[in-house]
Amino acid sequence: MGKDEALSHLRAISTLTRLKVMTGRLGIDAPFLTSRAPELVPSLDRYARVWLDADFRRIALRTLAPAPVLARPGISYVELESIPSFPESVETALVVGSHPLEGDLRALADGGVDRSVVDDLAGKLQMLGSQASELLGRRTIPGDQHWLLGVGVGADSVGEVSRLTDAFGVSPFQLAMLGQVHPELAAHGCLVTVACTTGAIRELAFEYRDVAWPRVIWLTDRLRSITSAAPYGAFAGAFNADNAARVEITLRPEQKAGVRVAVEDAAE
């Protein structure tokens, strides 16, 4: 990238520089920073979301997709994630925007998801009372592929969320914790996303917006049984983030809850 071109992409260069500093501090190997990030520079000038997983070994970068990859109305994004056990970054294509839930369920069936899985998913999402979805995604992992389907809920949905979570068979502790914090965390909105393979529902994720760092630390420490203040402090400081733009809690039966946190930068 030449000098003049670099000057025209200061926002993107700043994001990538901060990201490289963070991966270096945390010892994260993020191959997409050299292999894929340069092609995303024009998109990063407009929007960037950086995710840090609470094991502090995984990091992801989401930005606008250079071209739509899923045939669905909405805004297209691409997310690249580095995972230690995979030699290449995991790529997720996402389309965000309200769309009839029935249409996205049909897209899963057309994408190869077993009819029984689609029907099971439809039944579980009916517990939330929504007729529209807010996100459709496809995550490509070496040797596998996951579909993502997300619906929006409000702060008054704790009963519906508790029934859905219980139906997924998560631990009583996780169920109780989610019921305790959901009304507060969902005050700015919540996206409930289900991930499935072609043959099974895999996990359930709750994405909350604009959460204060003390609350993020409290929640992470209890769900993960760790001390997260120092790495989160470094993450927030690197990106000058007063609050976490997103907090995602991922639940699977008989497994410890997953947590990841995001900061954002969007052109005004």
C-alpha cells in the first residue's frame, strides 16, 4: 500500500494496527491479518468489530463484506476468526436485517440442513414469539459448516429466554445466571442466535449491546471461573472503548459457557 493510499485509509490502518498490538500482547496467532485483512481495508474504513474470546487466545474481525454471499435482503458482513486448533482462519458470512423467519428456515433446508433439525429449530424459536429473524449466517470451518439464525428479543423476554435455554439442556447454574442478568443486559437489545450443522443444533448464543466493563468482568468471571479484569483492561485500552459494544454468551449442554466481547468502530 502506497503512502497516498495509506493516508486515505487511516481508520482501517488504525484498526489493524491496534489489532496487531493486541494479538501480540496476548500471544494470538491471527493469520488473517496478513492474508485477508488487506483486501478488507475499504470495508474497515466504514465499519469494524473486533471480538476477543474469554479464553484470550481467539480473536475475530468483522467488517462489511466486499460482495454479498448469501441471497437474502440486509447488510452483508464477513467475520474472520483465529482459533488455535485450526491452521487457517474461520470465515463467517452474515446478513443482518429483518426478514420473515419462515424464509430463513427455508434457506437452512435449502442449504442442506436436515428437515428434522429445521423443524426442531422452528419449534424452539417459537418459544421467543418472533415471526422475523434478524440474522442469517454461514460459518465455514475446515471440514465442517455451521448455519446461524438469529432473532431479536427485548428486556421483558426473560420468561421466553429461560424456556428456550432450558429446552437446550444447559446446566441449572447457567440457566439461573442468564435469568438473573438478562433483563438488565437486554435493555439495549439482545440477539439470540442458534448455530446448527446439517445434522444437529449445536449451540445457543445471546448477544447483548453496550455493556459496562465492570459488568462484563463480573459476568465473565462467574461464567468462566477466571479473573478477566487485566486482559479486558488491555483490550479496552487498545481501542479506547468506554464500554463493550457487544457481549456474547454461548451455551452448550454439559459444557462451560463461552463468553466473547467486542469493540466497534463505525464511520459517522
